[in-house]
Amino acid sequence: ATYQPGFSVSNLLNATEGSGRYNALEFKVNKRFSYSLSAQGAYTYASSMDNASSLYLSSSTPQPYDLRTQWGPSDFFQRHTLSMAWVWNLPKTVSSNPALRQAVNGWEASGLIAIHSGEPLNLTTGEDNALSGTPHQRPNEVGNPYFSGLSLNAKVQGMYNYQAYAFPATGTYGNVGRNSLVGPGSAITNLGVFKNFRLYHESDRLQFRAEFFNLFNRANFFNPSGTLSAGPNMFALTSADSARVIQLALKLSF
């Protein structure tokens, strides 16, 4: 652990500077295995507010003597969370053709769908406008940061209007609250199919697996920069989670 002169470790660990509030409404569904299918899912609608989402010293905040300015959405907060998982034994054919039965029967599929709304985006100026020597100072909001009807290509260039923010006057703090915007959400679908083949000996099995991660190859972007000094690149989406990955495997059991 690191600490500043004047702070003892015992005082730091026993500090009562942080506070938070979390509320959520959750729905769950569960289908037990029947008709060759089992599935379960959950949806959460949540609200999480605090003035610190991790251990910190008050001197590291923009206004260390007014922690009310730190009150805002938690860094990890996601308003909507939906997840679903399922396993399905695919229907069998009753064809009299043994080769067709061997090829079609015995397949099993499983899947996972995870959808999340975006995490908070904290805006900073990137400069010490207040001349206080503290980091993470925030800008002034001087216009409407929201666009309407943006195409995906336009959103990649900037999902919010950076011109809606300005540097505060020298010696002053900005009026934007902590974690005032929300980053891009994500939606991931994974799919796996596999089949067990019986070999010459009764105890021998050969399993074939095909797994698809991010099946629909959706671009799940990470939060953009929220630093005003980045200029036109302030809200540009420059990085994303993995693209679609396909994995094939054979497993021999004997």
C-alpha cells in the first residue's frame, strides 16, 4: 500500500470517507431439462451510486474537501444486465439409413447470451485548471453532448459531442459530475455444438466440438477517452473486445 505523509496506514484503513447505495430488481427463469431442452436466464435492473468505487485518499479527488462533488454512478455500474444459457439435445432422425442416423443423431448444442448496458464514463480536463494540484478535474458542460440517429461509423468517430464541454476558468472547478455519461453497451452470443462417436471398443469415445465465441461478430467497444484535452478524439471508439472466434476440437476417451 502507498500513502502520503501525514497519513498512517491504520488511519487509512479505518477511514470513513466512502459511502454508496445499491438497489436492484432481478428476475430469474429456469426451465428444467425436459423435451431435450434446459434453459435458465436472469435480468437485473440496477442503480448503484457512491463517492468512491475503490480505496482512495481524499486528496486524490478533484475537490478533496467537498466529497459531495464525487457522488455519482459507481464505476462498475450497469443499468441493465441480461444473461441466458441453454442446453439442447438436437432431435434425432428415425431414418432406416444407418449412415444417416450416425451423421445426424447424437448432436448436442449449448449457448450463452450476455447483454449489458454501458459502464459510466468519467470526464476530465487532463489539466490542473483549478491550480489545486489535484488530478481528475472535470470540465464545464456548455452544450448538448447527445447526438440523435448516429450511424455506427459516425458513433465510432465520436459517440458524444466533445464540443459540448469546455475548460473551466483558471482557479475554478468544472460543473460536470462524476461518471456523468455512459459508455457503449455489449452483447455477446456464444454457441457450442458437439457429438460423441462410439468407436470399435465399447469404452472408447471420440468427441467432436465446434465452439463459436461472439457468434454474430458484434463490435463490443470499450469506453472511449473522456479527457477534454484529447480534442476531437475525446469520444472516439478506438478499441473493442474480441471479434468472432471459431474453435474446433477432437477429444479421444479410452
